[in-house]
Amino acid sequence: MLLNSYPSVEWILVPYAAAGTAMLCLTALRVSRRCDSSMHAGRLYVYNQLTMLLPPTRFFALKRLLLRWAGATVADNVRIVSSARFWLTGALEIGSGAWIGHEVLVAGGGAAVYIGKDVDIAPRVSLITGTHSLGGLGEKAAGSGYSLPIVVGDGAWIGAGATVLGGVTVGESCVVAAGALVRRDVPPKVIVGGVPAVELRGHNHEAPRDL
């Protein structure tokens, strides 16, 4: 039984209304001032399952609360679309004003992911901290697994379908074009795109085109 799995958790039945229809969602909430340095795998699983029941762009406060309960550090005005998924054991921090779009995936091992304030992450972006060394046993190409941290600087914009790999710092106020594969650090206030991503031009907050 799920209830028996978390004896220290206070279970609260919370009523919701969406599109004029009453919806009941059983949410697991723990009153605590302590923020863990890493994610709790079991609670993160509960987060990912419960948010599937919520409207995509509603109940942002509840999603923030649940993600904090799972171990993340999340600022008060962060907005996370319900289809975004988090599968990691390392620390997760999301800064004030950040937007996490439809079907965003944050996944990997024990490395940390830091998303700065006022960051915009478009649909189907992947932040992947985990990888493997090259050269496994026999004919297997993938060797031992490991993970590296990802940092997305304040004000950055990551376009739809882009992938950011572990060990990368995306600079402040930079733009990652849609579909890009970012495997090296990105300087602040530049636009990068392509596979692998390369610098296309700088910008000074002008409206980017052809992204």
C-alpha cells in the first residue's frame, strides 16, 4: 500500500475544481523546513504520477509544493507544466520566475541540476546529466555510468526540443535554438544552435529570429 510506504507523511485529501468539474486528488504533503540536498526517489515518483492528473497550466503552487516535498529547492513563482518529468537523485534547484514547459525531461543520476531565475524552457527540452564511459565489457560500447551537473544561467531561453548534456553551463541570458544539442559550455548573451550546438551570434535582448 502506498500509504504504508510513507509513515512519516501527513496525507491530506485536497479538493480541486477544473473546467467546472470537481476533481479530487490525494496528495502527499509533509510539513518541514528542512530541504534535502538530493532528491528522494520515492517521493519524486509520487510527484510524477500525481501531476499527470492535473491540468497542464494550472495548480502551479501545488506542483511547487510537491516538488519541494520530493527534495527540490523551488522558488515561489516557478511555473511547471504538468507533463514535465523529473527523474534524478542529485540536487534540483529552480529559480524565481522560471518556466518549465510541456514534456520537459530532467533526468540522470546523482549530479545536480540548477535552473536559474527567469529561465524559459520550451516544450520537449531534455536536461540529461547521466552518461557512460566509452568501452564496456565485450562488444558493449557503453562502459561505467556516471553523471555531471547542469547549470542553466539566469534569464536563459532553451528552445523546443533542445538537449543539454551533463557537464554543461548555459550562460546567463543566452538562447539555445530549437533542436540544438548542447555538449559544451555556452557563454552569456549569445545564440547557439545546431548539432552539436555552435555559437551563431551575440544578442542584446533583441527579439531572436529563425529559432
